[in-house]
Amino acid sequence: MAAKPTVLIVGATGMMGSKIASAILNKGAMNVKALVRSDSPSKALEPLTEKGVTLVEGDLFDTSSLFKALEGVDIVVTSVRGGRTETDEKEIVLTGQLNLIEAAKATGLQRFIPSDFAIDYFKLDLGDNYNLDFRKQIADALIASGIPHTFVLIGAFTEVVFSPFLKIFDFQAETFSYWGDGETLFDATTTDDTAKYLAEALADPKMVNRPLKIAGDTLSMNQLYATYEVVTGKTLKKQNLGSVEDLKTWIDTTKQKATSHYEYLSEQYIYAMVSGKGKLDSLDNDRYPHIQPTRIKQFLQQM
Ligand SMILES: NC(=O)c1ccc[n+]([C@@H]2O[C@H](COP(=O)([O-])OP(=O)(O)OC[C@H]3O[C@@H](n4cnc5c(N)ncnc54)[C@H](OP(=O)(O)O)[C@@H]3O)[C@@H](O)[C@H]2O)c1
């Protein structure tokens, strides 16, 4: 019997990485290793070892640790993100992942899944989204490297749609705010469903060198608000902030005087959603019919 393939997760102590580790191990067909930093707190590591993840100490900025971690590895999944400081996103997601791609080039890796979990950034232009510019550059580097890869595109995380980051729902102020005409469709997938689909795609040879496009739900801002009202029985003040063109102007103006990309980053994600520019098409949900993703209605019922 052939040995189980080994997956190395970089970012396993993080929110998505830990879910990805669980989803892969739940399928039982692959071993999981995690690259963890030497200063990772034991409370982040214990849940991983309890699941059966083998820990390897290393860092994206320590090349020799990457070579060591890649020994015996068939598949790399990264779920890194800037986190500890404001400049980390570019450093970690771009430079860090480039280091990993470089180290992986000589290893005969079967698959590399970069840290995407995003809207369809291939349809965006450079400059449309500060964070996704780095994903576009990583995608280019990965394609150029010749390493077999899969890009995981899922729209917005459903959890994030209801979080303060996107500024759609403000439960304290009791407002629902949206740009555009409210009719353009966008995609949302829960973090758990994203991990489950990713685990399927790792074992699916048809997913090599292409994006995996999944939507747990696809709906408009008007449908999102209506679903919220129906499920919760609550009413929020629904306020239109302007047209898609107004939003673009707001972003361009804010960018010129901003001291940090955080001043316009949420709006850049909203722009891709309400303009339809980041919309996923030709979904792959049907490839894995045993996964029934959580729709927004169900998510709200469980909230
Ligand atoms: N579509 C959406 O709505 C949406 C929303 C949120 C996130 N995302 C995406 O999902 C992905 C994962 O995000 P997340 O929230 O799960 O991230 P997270 O919780 O912040 O985790 C980031 C991970 O990266 C690790 N890491 C950072 N620097 C590293 C380095 N130099 N070497 C090795 N590991 C390093 C961290 O390790 P330590 O524990 O050592 O810090 C941590 O495990 C990102 O691409 C993010 O943009 C998408």
C-alpha cells in the first residue's frame, strides 16, 4: 500500500490553518505537518498535536528551516497573513511566501496551495486591493515556478460579512450599510466549509494548476438584508452610502491622503463585491456534492 502523502501547513496556529489541519486529518488520507515559529505559545500548539499534527519549528524568513521542513513533504498549504504588526502583510504574504516557493522549487512537490481564500483576484487590477495585490504576485510567481498548484477562491468568509471589518452590519448602531444598487451578487463561504473543500481539492488531480472556486452562498446586499430580517425578526436602519462610482471615488481620494492602507482596505473589498469585479464564476461546488455548504440563512440561524 502506498504511503499516505504528507501535507505541510504554514500558518497552522492561525484561524484558517487550524481548520485546514482538522479537515485534512478528518479525511484520514494524509499526514499533516505544521511549520511553527519558535515563539508560538503552547496554547496554540497543543490543539494541533492533540489532532495528530507533527510540529516542525521554522520561519518563512529562515530558509534553512524551510528546506528542513519540506523534507518528505508532498503538498504545501499556506494560510499565513500579516498579523503581529501593520507591515506584516507585505512581508509575510509576499516575501515570506516567495521564500517558500523558492525553497520548494527543488523538492518535487506535488502541490502548493498559497494563502488566498479570497474573491476572484485574477479579475482585479493591481491597485484595486492592497492585500490581494500580494496574492496576484504570488500567483504569478507560483505559475512561473512550475510547481503544481491550486488557488482557493471562496468569496468573502461568511463570518467576515457579519464582522465589523466590512462595515455592513453595525449591530450597536443598528444599521445595515451598503454601496451600489444592492442588486449585484457576491459570494460568501464559511471558514469551516472552505477548509472542507480545500481538503477535497488536495486529493483531486483535476484541481492541479487552476483555481478551486467555491461559494457557500451567492446573494446581493438586498438579499443579505432581507435574509437577516426574516431569520432574526429584527430590523436595522438600511442605509445606502452611494453608487459604486461614488465608492471608487471615495477609495481613490482616501488613498491619496491615507497614512495606512487600513484606512481604505475594507472599502476595497466592498468595491470588489458590489461592483461584481471579484465575483466567482464557473463554481466547483458540484465536484464535491457530499459537502452541503452553510448558506447565509443557516449561518444566521446558528449565530
Ligand atoms: N475571504 C475573506 O473574507 C478572508 C477573511 C480573513 C482572512 N482571509 C485570508 O485567510 C488567510 C488566513 O488568514 P487567518 O485569519 O487564518 O490568519 P491568522 O489567523 O492571522 O494566521 C496567520 C498564521 O501565519 C503564521 N505566520 C505568520 N508569520 C509567519 C512566519 N514568518 N513564518 C511562519 N508562519 C508565520 C502565524 O503564525 P504565529 O502563530 O506564529 O503568528 C499564523 O499561524 C489569509 O490569506 C487571509 O487573507 C480571508
